[in-house]
Amino acid sequence: MTMNAAGGRRRPPTIHDVAREAGVSRGTVSRVLNGGHYVSPAAQEAVNAAIRRTGYVVNRHARSLITGRSDSIGFLLTEPQERFFEDPNFNVLLRGCTQALAAHDIPLLLMLAGTEDERRRITRYITAGHVDGVLLVSSHSGDPVAEQLRGAGVPLVACGKPIGLGSKVSYVAADDRDGARDMVRHLLSLGRHRVGMVTGPLDTPGGVERLAGYKEVLADAGLAYDERLVVSGDYSRASGEAGAERLLERAPDMDAVFVASDLMAQGVLAALQRAGRRVPQDVAVGGFDDSPAALASSPGLTTIRQPWDRISTEMVRVMLAQIGGEDPAAVILPTELVKREST
């Protein structure tokens, strides 16, 4: 804060105060604030030091009028609102993206659009320029949001490969198929032969890829694919519980089950316990994510670890590069098998 001419109430420091404190022109300060282009290292350090000493805070509204940017990014979840609070993966990803953007002094806006009306309103808001880009956290085939945003020229980075959009949209994903292969190989290595699966939604990339990995390992092991051993879920705990009940009814000789998310696996464990099946003695159970749900499960859940910190960091990096004019990019990150007491 700076004293006014009468020595009374202090006013917020301005860009002119920073320039005077740093001994440079107002234009140099402006260039530092807008990325540091054409500024010498010495001048940039002087300006940054002056900002710290004066306590100057960028007027984002004024800067947005000049640059045409909002200096904010949207975090868009196209799922029912209750899923955001139930599924720990969304919170982990939100926290990681928020921290990665904070390093660039960019706020992240959470947007929930689980219904058609909500998606329509959010799409209007985004395409009106209220955010500079969107991190799309959940995408289903047939969901028009990604295509509409891409068509409007909004920088877009998806978590997971959007089905049907190919190379048109940037995305960052864990290697879902390879992670599924690792889990099913592990279950077979334990001497299990009737391995069931509770898939994720088959209109999502994770749902499709994890099922594909399951099928590939069965084929490699010379085991026939049995439709009675596969049911679909929606990544919720309730769908895992219902899926396990169907599997036990259709294939009572099932001795292992691969569950496409840890949250669904919690439901599977509950259903197995209720049916009197011991884990892992009677049925070995493997999940996917290594979310807090895996550690909270009893017994502790063997699972596939997704590198959430790297996923969020890469999503932000790809987003900022795209805003800077680079072409869409795809990043696929490796997963890791984490063994616990459920297998």
C-alpha cells in the first residue's frame, strides 16, 4: 500500500510505483507481467523484487481487457454432481491441477455439468470467453461438449483419450490397457482360472481400454472369453456391489475378479463378504486407480496405480502450451501394479 498525497489512507500500489521502485519504465514492468518477453534478466529481477517490496497485485480485469484473456482455466466434469463428491479421483485431480496452475498464478474454476441443461449453460459460458481453456475430466462417447468446444476454438485438454475425436483434441491418460493387462496377469499368476471383471462405462476410454486389456491377457493365456464373467459398472461403489452380485449368480465358480476402479472394488468386497466368500482365499480382488478407496478397503486392495500427480501436471503443461499456440498433443503415462492383501 502507498500513502496518498495528504499522508492519509494508504492506496494499493500501482504499476507506476513498481516501475519507480525498480528504476525501469512502465513498459518494462508491463512486459514482465505479460511473460517477460524482450526483457533482460537484470531488469526482470529488478521488477520482481520491486513487486515483492511494494506488494503490487496484478489487476486481472484490466489485463484481460488488454490481452483478451481471462487468465483462468476451467475444470469441467460432465458427470452428475454426486459423482464429484463420491469418487476420490476427481478430488485428487482437481487438487493437482490447482497446484500446477498456481505456480503460474492462474486460478482454476470448477464446473459441474451432469445434465443436458447444465452442459448447454456451461458451454455458453466457456465459449463467451470467461476461461482461456478447459480441462475436460470425464468424457463419454456421444457427449457433444468436447466437439462443441473444439469447434469454437477453445483450448481443450481431456483426461483420457476422448472417444471418436482422435488427434483433434489434446489428452493426457494413464495407460489403461497396459494396467489392465498387468492386473489380469497377476491374478492368473496366483493360479486363478475363472477371472471375472466389472468394467467401467463402455462409452468412456477407461472402460473400453481396461476391458480390452482383460481380453488380451485371457487370449494370451489360452483362456476363452466368457461373457458370463463380465458385467459393466459406472465407477460407483453401488455399481460394483451390484456387479459382484450378478457375477456370483452367473458364474458361482469365479475365483478372481478385476474391477475397473477402486471405488467399485469396495462394493465388490462388500458383496463377496455378504455372500460368505473369503478374500483372497476364495476370490482374489484387484482394482484400478490406487485412490484413497484402495487404502480404506478391508482387506487392503491390490490395484493399479495411476500417476495422478503427473497426469495433472501434464494436463496443465499441455494446456498452457496450447494457449501459447502449439498444436494438440497426446501424453500416455505408465501405470504400476501395487500388491496388497486382497490377492
